[in-house]
Amino acid sequence: MQAENRLHPSDEQIAGFQEGDTETPINMLNLLKFKEKAEYADGCETTMTGTEAYGM
């Protein structure tokens, strides 16, 4: 298996995805980091943790 670390896929990769390539597996890993207390851009106060706010 060949693994590629790409945030932005190449045109060839996008074309393969759009053509419905069922032979090549797609793997995705989401690495999430949360703040101890949720913060909102509008300054809204909350008692939720970042993890709880993400799950809303």
C-alpha cells in the first residue's frame, strides 16, 4: 500500500475519485484537538468543553 499525505489532492486524484474508482481504497484520518473550554468568535459564554461543543 502506498500512503500519501496530501491536504490538497492532485487533479489526477480528483479525476479518479469522480470517475468512481472502486479499486483504490480511500483512507482519511481526522486529528482533532479541543480546548478545555469552548470559545466562540461572537464571545458567547458557555460552560461546555471544546469536545462537548464539537459534538453539538
